[in-house]
Amino acid sequence: MSKPIKFSIKKELDGKPGRAGVIETPHGTIHTPAFVSVGTKASVKALTPEQILETGAEVVLANTYHLYLEPGDERVKKFGGLQKFMNWHGPTMTDSGGFQVFSLGAAYGKEISKVVSITDPSQLLSERSLDGEEPRLAKIGQDGVSFRSHHDGTLHYITPEKSIDIQHNLGADVIFAFDECTSPTESYQYQEEALERTHRWAKRSLDHHNSLIRANGGIGPALFGIVQGGREEALRKRSAEFIGGLDFDGFGIGGSFAKEDMETAVKWVNEILPKDKPRHLLGIGEPEDLFMGVENGVDLFDCVAPTRNGRGGTLYTSSGKINVRNAEYREDTGPLDPECGCSVCKNYSRAYLCHLYRAHEMLGGTLGSIHNLYFIINLVKQMRQAILDGNFQEFKTKFLSKYSK
RNA sequence: GCGUCGGUCGGAUAGCGGCUAUUCCAGGAGACUGUAAAUCUCCCGCCCAUUGGGCAUCAGUGGUUCGAGUCCACUCCGGCGCA
């Protein structure tokens, strides 16, 4: 059975786990470390595939849960798979729906998200048994997770096998095992329970994946297993040992983090995961976090931040994020970021962008997304180049001193 | 001139006797990290303050009432109709 993807390391950082490499997929090459743009419903919101390409993106990640509901994975398969369906010719990935166990479950209707800032220690106590919660749209059972569709209320049961079936139908180059992303507010006991479940699901995902590949004459996508374990060192390490010991093609590092826990978790995990397989830090993408990840041996990132921020007018610049809707930019005829080489910075003024958002013109979201994606993708590319050139630390210091002044 | 309907925070509105005057837009700011997201939150009469507090306010002036944006009278302004 030939490997669906091939990962090779080109250069490593001195004394740190960071590395620059290449992932070859049937639909093209990904130069790592790389930022993966998120196109949940087979669309990077507000952008055409031509515009996605213009941002320098090499790979797009779509979502199992969303595409299963609409238009349906069987239908996508009938259309020739994700790439053909959305007219994106480069590499693709699909997330397993595991994150929706969290975002539609424990995090539903709460102020908890992918990265939380915990200011009150009482927030770390489990909220599991509290009454008066909004009813969750996802409930975790023994065998899988029941989801109530957020748009028509219909009930769906997703098991690891079901998630893998859906992802094989969607036809991405890289798919993920079905996992449970836990909230950092859960107790140790719950984290451990959830982790054991994620491990069982990982094994089932892998077994089912392999049987589908065998049934298909040895051809199929690459499968990444996902490490969980919350903020606990023992659990993170146990998870890295267990998941890293299974025959996955690469690994995802998952979880909802308190900001200060992210770095330690990544370090614990990457010390253990096999060096010769790619590692994907799921859902992370702010500049500071990208430096942290790259330095600590992460090869792939995906994040909604550039596109979500871009649609709202929060735009990245070399001297920090700005909200270009604000009154101070109304008459600012300068470029968004004079140091940025994207088409938006070359052709449009801050005043024009400000106007577009205020006027609720769709073009605002499009231009903002093009710029933000370019900015983040290009930032990671520069990190890669800095690793190859042997000046990663200098680049990091220089960038961050201006960016987070 | 007569009749009639109306004048509510920058605009548009709700409120038709009961204590904090509604909502939308505009305006000001903030948030967003495997997308329930072209979204969401807060502020938006004035003055202090750290939580909070004080004072105003529904065109104007009187009145009825325990209590009035709301009822009555007159005045001013506007729309419409009739002369």
C-alpha cells in the first residue's frame, strides 16, 4: 500500500524542534511550515478559488459536519469530490467534525472558544452539571455524538466510522480522526474520560480508514490522528504516546486552550510525536502563536481568524492589528500596510476599505480576507525561509518587536 | 379662515394614565484562534464617580390627576381636505 502523502524535512532549527519541510500530495506540494486556509463549507468565505490562490495559499481545509449536512457527502462524491466540486485544484484537507462536538456541545451558548483567557480560577471548575444551560446541539454518547443540525433541527449521529466514511466521500487529500475537543473548564476526571474516548475513537477511525482503503485497492487519503489531553501534562503526554504510536500519516494537536497553556502543551506533545511525520496545530493562527508553533516543531496550522477578522474589518499589519472601520481611517489615503505585498495593499487605501465596511459592501469582506490571508500565509512562508536561511530567531524578534509594540 | 391628522434622543419609529420611553438605522468602540459568524457585544440627553450616583427629557404654556409623552385648554409648527 503506497503512502498517500510524502513528508520530508529540509532543514531543522538549532536546538529547537522547529523544521522546514515539504509534503507531497496527489494534488500538489505543501511547503511546511504552512498555513492552511479554512473553507468550511467548500468555500473560503468571500473568496473565489482564484482569489484564494492569489493569497499564496497552497491548501484548503473543509469540514465534515457542515458538508455532510449540506450539500451531503454522497452528493459531493457524485460531483467528483471536493476539489472538483469547488474548483480548487490544490491539496485539500477535511476536519472530522470533532471540533463541532465542542463548539456545538460544551461551548454552545457560552463564552468559551478555541483560545480562552482565564481570569477567574472558578471558571476552571466544571460547568457540566449546572442547570439552566442552553440546550446543547451536540451530545456525546458511548459510541459517537448526536448532533442537532443548527439549521433545520434534524438529529444526526456521527461515529468515528461515520466521520471517516463522510471524509472518504468528500475526497480530500488529508483527513482527520474523529475526536472530542474538550473545554479547559472541565475537571481532570472529565478530561481523562474524554481522552480515553478520543483514543478509542482514534483507533476506530484508523481501522475503518484502513478497511476502506483496502476495499478501494490501496488508494485513499492520508489520515491524521489527533492528540488531546487539555492542559494536563500527564494527559497530553499519554495522548502523544498513544496517538503517536498508531500508524497515522500525520498528527493533529487539538484542544481549546487557555492562552498560557498552549505553548507547554505543544512542547510536551512534539517531544513525543514521531519526527518523520507532519504535525498540524489545529485552529491556531495568530502571529505570536504561529511563531510559537513553528519554533516548537509544528508543520501545519489552520485558523478562521484571518478570514473571520477580514470580514469584520480587523486587519493585520506589520505594526499590529487595526480595525479599519474606525473613524481614524476615514480619510487615511495611505495603504493598509506599506510593508505588505498583497494586491489590496498595492491598490486600495485605508479610506476606501473603511468606506466599504461602513457601507456594508461585500467587497470589504473580500478585500479584507485577501489581505489577511496573504499576510498570515506570507508570514509563515517567511518563517520557513528564515529556518532555511538559519535566521529564524532574528526574524521572529524583528517581526514581533514591531507587531506587538 | 374652517375642518382634520400629526409634532418622541442625528433620522425613522413604538408607547395611548403607572414608576428604567421601545426598536431599527446612522454614530463611537470592542471582541473574534480545527467558522451556529458578510457575525456578535457594549456605548450613544447632561454632570460627577471606582462599583455607582445625581439631574434632565417626548414642540411650548397652563390645567386635570396620587401619578401625564399619553387626558383637557390655548399657543406655535407641519401635512391633508374644504372654502
